Amino acid sequence: MNLTLNDGRTMPQLGLGTWQIADAQAAAVVRQGLDIGYRLIDTAAIYGNERGVGDGFKTSDAWITTKLWNNRQGDPEAALDESLALLGLDAVDLYLIHWPSPALENYVDAWRALVALRDAGKTRSIGVSNFFPEHIDAIVAATGVTPAVNQIELHPHFQQREARAYHEAHGIVTQSWSPIGQGKGLLDDERITHIAAKHARSAAQVVIAWHLAHGLSVIPKASGREHLTDNFAAQDWTLDADDMAAIDAMDSPDGRLGADPRTSPYI
């Protein structure tokens, strides 16, 4: 399954996240993922595993996303060149500003640099991560270029409906990080396990299928073949209307698990 971006390119809807996968392990995990059928691999400079990820997808046709870390917002071109060298690529498919870090007062200039990097062919598409609407409004006002993707924390306990509505109105693909809630209670939630038992599916497949049904791009992390295979199989079926309504009702204002872009150390 693919999603069409606002720059006209298509991106796989389901991908493999590599956060917290060590560089030494990343190549094997990526190769396993590609063998299973994954075609989107998500990494970032701060993950410290770009070399391993690059070793894993050599000679493949995978879509590769990496990200600009906060302390490099003043020099995105050099940062991307370093990532490309580690990945073994001339260009990535998608380059994201990892956090807006508004206190640094660099994210608008960083976005200008990403536009130039796209125009120079070093990244084919550009986007952001953890941006609120006001941050996106600022970069669009400065450049006239709307991000293709905003990657945000999103799972049934924290559904980000306001952000999703904003993205839809502006033609931005919402990509979910920590889509299965980092395993912290979500996969054991009786509302999820009930649906899983009803369909003879895993809890993770239920949650991933919910993301897919909402048109979200989703990048669950998995480091073993069993979990990689299980997550990928979420594409093979669909939830019914009652299932979707039950999961939609799980949203909580206190459901955020990761850092808040407005108050976290990353600002």
C-alpha cells in the first residue's frame, strides 16, 4: 500500500522503524525486513545506526527516511552529507527536521535549507517531525513549501486528531511514531485484546490495522523476524466499523508517552 505525497511522489504506507536498534544489529534487521516485504526504512542521525541501516539495504529499492538533529539545524547540508556517507547513498527519499526546537530559532532557516537540498537532488522529498501547526505555518509562510510529511507520536491512547485534521487540510501525510504505544499498556488493553481475539489476530496487528484504516503512515519498530512478520501482516485484513469505533474511543488527553515538543528538552 502506498500514499501519495503533496510533491507527487508515492511512499509506502507501512514501514520499519529503527529507533533503539543498535548500529551493529541494524543491518540484519533491515535485511530481514526487506525479505519480508518492507520497503520503507526509517532512521535518524541521532539513532546512531545509519551505517548499519545502509549496510542492510544495499542494492535494494527501499524508501529511506532520515532526520536532521536539533544541534545541526544551523548546517543541514553538512549534516545530510554525513548521513548520506553513512547510509552509502547519493540521496535519501525523505529528509525530516527531527524536532522544531523553537527556542533555538533555527527551524525556519533549516526548512529553507531543506528546500534547497531537495532542489539540489540530495533528498527527493522533505518533511518535518514533531511540528505543531504553528511551526508548519511559519515555515510555509517563509518558503511557500509545505512539508510532505509530519511524523508525530500517534497511537490509540493518543490520537492527535487536531494535528491530523490540520495535516489533511494542508495535504500533509501524518506518519505515526510509537504507533503501538511502545508496548506500555496498549497491547494489553482489554479493548485491543478483545478485538484481537475476535479476529484471531495479534494485538499489534489490530493497532497497526487501525492506523492503516485511518490513512496514516506507520513505522513500528521490530527487531526480530517474528515481530517483523506479524506487523507486516497487518496489511492483509481490515477492522470492521465496530472495531474502529471502539479503538477511536480510546483516545486520552494524557496518553502522550514521549516528549512534548512544546515543553521537552528538545525545544
